[in-house]
Amino acid sequence: MRDRWSPRWLDASAEVTDAQLEAMLEAARWAPSYGNSQPARYMVGRRGDSTYSRIFEVLSQRNQAWAQNAPVLILGIAMTVNHKGTLPLNEYGLGLATENLVLQAVDEGLVAHQMGGFNAEGARILFELPPEARPVVVIAVGKLGDRSSIPEDLRERELAPRKRLPLSEIAFTGEWGKPFRAEP
């Protein structure tokens, strides 16, 4: 899991194989969800096809600048309703499935970058999504590019050491703010 990160410098000549993509989507399919509601849906585009073009079209300009090198773009969609009615925690279910997809990408020797910078309503229109289908995230999948390909405006951020909050700031016990400590 420590190998997972979200780079924005992808190899423009790289490909994602059918087997890699299927493994990623299978990993997403087996994610846990509230009451096994399985709210995650994906529109999968490969460079050169119309699905890819439509996903790319709804990305923010900033994301388009680097995501154009991704051989695969995936639109993550949360279903808000099924045959039983309204799906509670549908976005959480999509998040779990997407994390499985991203971790499988790492296992396949790929990188994946999740983006919120896109026009969800535009995606809804371009893909003629039903009202109960809510676009939530776009994932760019590919292979890490050469460091020399990092856009100048992203270089400092992309090469900075990765940081995470210490465990003492995210896990508490007894009362809010009292750090959890595993028993020795």
C-alpha cells in the first residue's frame, strides 16, 4: 500500500493490457459495500476510443494537461438507487471499490491518479446517465513516465517527499485527541 501514489507524469507511449484492466475491474467488483449493494459503476475508456474522448473532455484544463498521457481513463459512478430503493453510503461503496481498483493497478505495475477536477454534469450528459447514476471521480491509469517528462509547473510538487499525518493524529482511544497506542 505504501507504493500507491498519484503521480501526474505518465508515459505517453505506455499501454494497459486487457488482463491488467480486467484484474483492476475485478478487484473493484469484489469490494465491500453497504448491504452488498455494490453501487460502483465504471465507464472505461482507452486512448483513441470515444469513451476516453468523452471522459477527457469533461476533465478540468489542469487535469487535461497531464492526463492526456494516460492510456486509460475511467469515470467512477455511484448508483444512488437499486431495486430495493435508495442506497445508503453509495459514495463510500464507490470509494472502497475504487481503492481496490487503484491497489490492483499498483500490483499490476501501473499507477493510478484519482481526480475530482472534472465536470460531473457534463459527464452525465455525454454518457446519457440515468438520474440515479452520479459521476464522482475520474481515474487516470498508466505507467510512470520519465522524470524529464514532469511538466515544469508540477515538478516541485511531484518530486517532494510524500507526507502523511502521524498515527497519533488520526487514531484515538478513550477520548477525542488521546492517541491510540497499541499495547506492547
